[in-house]
Amino acid sequence: MDAAAWDERYSQSDLVWGAPPNAVVVERVTSLPRGRALDLACGEGRNAHWLATRGWEVTGLDYSAVAVDKARRVAAEAPRSVRERLDYRVADVTDTDLGGEYDLVLMIYLHLAPEERLQVVNRAISALKPDGILMILGHDAVNLSQGVGGPQDAEILYTPDDLVNSFGGQLSVDVAERRFRETDAGTAIDALVVAHRPSLGSQVNRA
């Protein structure tokens, strides 16, 4: 789907994904010390907004102007301290400058062709500060045959091993697993990988 197609989808309902943050993001991030976060393909901003309420400084990028406008409208209703921590931008994550020195980068249900995904992963890694965390969550490749919902194009799906291999040894992997998510239609299967950029002077950096 291109930006125009996503604009149309986001225009068809109030909040396509709902207001609450993704449950796995909450599970993995709640215990982290607050810092600077980058939410790639942030959509209507549910995860970025939640992070900001917890004291994070958050940049959210999405190529759907409709989604970003909705994210900004939601943020406008928040306390000023939260609004000031949110920076939403219309941008294509495959080619925009991501900046750097982030403590956390999220790639939540961002599905791209393999070459594009590899490019975005590498740029996300470069945007991390030492000890910064990259979290990727999306529909697992096996969801096509064993789960429900999600994209039906096998090319844009992946497994935890696919994601780990795409790091090329640049990150230390903390979690790489399949997650099972109950929906109204049945059980969906997701791939989750959480990894961090090694500290300066660590064994990985010396290798």
C-alpha cells in the first residue's frame, strides 16, 4: 500500500488501531528509563503518545498525512507537558533522515519488501545511541498458514530469525520469539525481536 492508500484507510474511521498502545510495547518498554524515542510508521500515534505520557521525548514518522494529522489532533487534547514531548512528521521512513542518538526505536507492524526492510533496519540501527534498543514487532510469516488476519503477501512478512539475520551482528539480541495474539477471528501469530546496540568498548564493538 502506498501513502494515498493509507490516507484513504485512515480516513474511513476515527482511530483505525484504537487509542491504547500496543500491549507488547507496554510490556517491553514500561520498565525502561525514559529517554528519546523514534516511532517508525507511527500511524495515528498510539504508541508515541503513550511514550510521551511516560516522559519520553518522541519523534513519530509516517507517510500518511491523514494519520499524522489525526495523531496531532489526539495530542492536542493532552496536557502541555505531553504535547511538548511529541514531534509528529509526515515522512517516508524508507528514505528520510532519521537523525540519531535515540534510546529506543520502534518498528511496529511496519511491513516492507525485504530490500526496503533491510535498509530501514540498518538506518534504525545507525540512529541508536550506544545501549539504545530496537524493537520490531509484526505479522510472522507463519501467520499466513497458521494464524489469522494480517497482510496476505508472503514477501513482506518475516520470522524472528529473518529479523536477527538482518542485523548483521550489529546488535545484541535480547528477545527473538513468536507471540500469539488472540483476536475476534482467532489466534494471530507475530514475530518479536528486541535488541540493543552494544556499548562503546564492548566486545561486539572490538570485534
